[in-house]
Amino acid sequence: MKGVVVMFPAKRADRVKIVVWDGSGLVLYWRRLEGSAFKWPPVVDGVMRMNAAQLSALLAGMDWTRMHAPRISQLKALA
């Protein structure tokens, strides 16, 4: 698998460990918030789904629910 991210939230929701597989090795990322907690997405069928913008906002301690992926308009082929 390539580009796999696995997150391990703490029970107090103020810490998270993230393991990333990039195809060549593993990276461990650890983050802790002082005085607040991460707002986790709902778990559906054992999986939390987020896009890159939402994950970045979550790790910054922001409200990730306000982050949306940019819409990319499709260019019409010139005839």
C-alpha cells in the first residue's frame, strides 16, 4: 500500500500519534494540544475519513468541520 495514514487518538483527546507509510518507510508524528482537545470526526465502519485540508486543520487544533476540499472546475475541451 502507498500513502496510508493510521491515527491513534488518546482517550483524553488532547494527544494523537500518526503513523504514515509513504511507500519507502514509516514516519511517526506525535502532537499534543495544551489546554484544549482535538475534535475527532465520526467513526463509520471503524474508519475516520478526512481530506488533507481537514487533517491539517485538526492537527492545528482548529475546527476541521469548516474545512472543505477546493472544487476543481473541469475545463471543456476546445474544439
